[in-house]
Amino acid sequence: MSWTEDLLEKLTHRGELAGLLDSLHTRLADLEEKRHEYALRCEAAEKALQDLSGRMDKMEAVLNERIGVLETDRTELFARLDESWKQLEELRERLAETESRQEDDSRMSTLEADRTELFARIDELKKEMQECSLLSIVNVAGDEEFDHRFIPLNQYFKGHGMALSMHLTSVDERLDDSVYQTADVTRTSAFALIAEEIRERKLEGSVAELGVAQGAFAEVINAHFPEKKLYLFDTFEGFPQADADFERMYDYSDPQKHWYADINVDQVLKRMRYPQNCIVRKGYFPDTAEGLEEVFCFVSIDCDLYKPIYSGLRYFYPRLVEGGCIFVHDYRSKFFRGVKLALRRFADEQGFFYSVLPDNTGTAVIIKNKQERENGHCA
Ligand SMILES: C[S@@+](CC[C@H](N)C(=O)[O-])C[C@H]1O[C@@H](n2cnc3c(N)ncnc32)[C@H](O)[C@@H]1O
């Protein structure tokens, strides 16, 4: 090929190349633009990424905080759950206890009811037994048969600290109601027979009690002497301090301050059948007897302590009419040991004797005999 042709060809190629170069330039410019665009987008993407990562950090922090709170809540909830569980267990136990207690209660009330019924039945049986025993006495024909029934019956009552008095032999005869209203029928029935003797002999003089308290025995005395004045001697405020101290000093007894300490005299008088006959001498005996011009046909001395008993005997014995009687209660008491000593001393000084009832704690009975006449010989 010639150089012209070669040149021409080269020129042709250069045109082509120039075209190619142009298109390459265009392409490059496009690419440049695209790169620029991508760079921008990259930048935007980077920024968005950064934003996102910042927000993610924030969200993570929020989430962590939330998780922390939830953890705490969860721990707290578990603790409360444990607590509730425990409470539930406790309630279950208490329920079981209550149920068993209810069972026990109902069993107890059944038992109580049974016991009450049994006691009532025992009481009924006791009553029936006593009625049978008493009926057997009431229906006796003769003395021999009476002994048969009376002796075992007395043994039965002895077991209960009581004794039946022999006046039941005169079964067709009933003593005054007041006799049966006291705890010591032996004493009251013996008294009733003595009172009858005094009434039948028409002895003069009043009646009295030294040591009245609530008036249980005074009531019986009053009922048996509708025509006589009844003197009631008592402090109505319990044992006098001096007499009680004296007891302790000689070891006769140990009287307590509160015994018989608060007695309502009106209540005492209310129980009397003939209250109009009663003369209350409230206060320390023998001071309360001062200036009293009286004689007596019956006196009950029931003041427990050595000093007032001795003073009582000194006061009443000289004023007792012949055939008159003094009861000294508690003569055989193991607790009030001064009673026996006071009476023995006084009786020895005066030279008389007395008898003792088989009643509760033993009542000594003094009957005033006719005074010895003409050098000690009875008329
Ligand atoms: C055992 S209680 C009398 C019980 C009464 N006889 C009855 O039937 O229930 C003894 C009483 O003697 C009284 N007493 C004791 N010493 C006394 C005294 N020196 N002067 C007055 N009363 C006295 C006491 O106040 C007490 O009320």
C-alpha cells in the first residue's frame, strides 16, 4: 500500500478514532456524572447510615433501660408471687385448722350436752334415792325396823358430812319449817326441842345471839320465840381487830379480815319472821351490852373467837334464868381452837358442866340449873 493510501486509511481511522474518542468522552462524562451522582448518593447513604446508627444507639439505650425496668419488675413480681404463694399456703393451713376445730367444737358441744344430761340424770337418781330412803323411814312400823333403816341411812349421810337427827323417830310430827331451811338440821332440831321446853315451862327473859352475821341461826331463834325480844349482837363489819390479833398471838386461829365484813343489817332483819321483836346491838361486844337490863332464857354464842366467847359467857350466864340454855357453837372446831378453851375455863370457874351436840363442828349446850341451896344441897 502506498503511503497515501496508508495515510488515507490512517485518516479514515483517525476519524473513526476521533468519533470513538468523542463517544468515549461522552461516555466518560456520563460516567463522571454517574460517579458524582453515586458519590452524592453514597454520601447521603452514609449520612443516613450514621443517622440510623445514632438512632439505633438511642433505641438500644432505651431498650436496655426498658429491659432493666422489666428485669426489676420481673424480680419484684417473682418476689410477690412467692409471698402470695406463702400466704396461700398459710390460708390453706388455717382453713384446715378451722375445719378441724369446727369438728372438735361440734364434738365438744355434743359431749357437753351429754354431760349435762348425765348430771341431770344423776341428780334425779340422787333425789329418787333420798326420797326412797326417807320414805322407808316415814313408813316404819316399829323401833326395831327403824334402827334397821336409820343406821345405814345415817352412814350414807355421814359420807356427805351430814347426820340425821333422831327427831325423825316422831315421824308424825314435823318441826317448824325454819328448822329444815339451814345446813345443820341437827343443831336446829335440837334447838327446836329446847325452845319447846322453854316455852312449855314459860321461862321468862329474852333471847339473844352473839355473832349473827347474815342471821341464818338468828332467823330460827326468832321463828321459835314469837313472844320474845331477840337481841342481835354483832359488829356486822367482821371480826374486831383486837380479838383477831389475840387469836393469832395464842395461835387459837387465823381469822381473816374480810370474813363477815360487809353485812347489811336491813337484809338480816328482812329474813326474820317477827322483825318487830328484833333489837340490833351493832358494834364491839361486850361494849354493846353496856347498860342493858335484861335476863335471858336462850342465848346462842357463835362468834368463833376466844375473847368475845369468854366475855359472852361472863355477861350472859349470870343473866340466864334457871332452866335457860346457852348454845356455844364451834366447840369442837379444829379451826377455832379458842372456843373450847374459853368455855372450859369459864365452866371450871363457875363449876358447871355441859353437853355437846353431834352437829357440824359440835355445839356445846349449857342448861342453867337451879342454884344450889342451903350448903350445896338441892332442895
Ligand atoms: C360465825 S359468824 C356468826 C354466824 C351466825 N351465827 C350464823 O348463823 O350464820 C361470827 C360473827 O361473830 C362476830 N363477832 C366476832 N367477835 C365479835 C365481837 N367482839 N363483837 C361483835 N361481833 C363479833 C363477827 O362479826 C361475825 O359476824
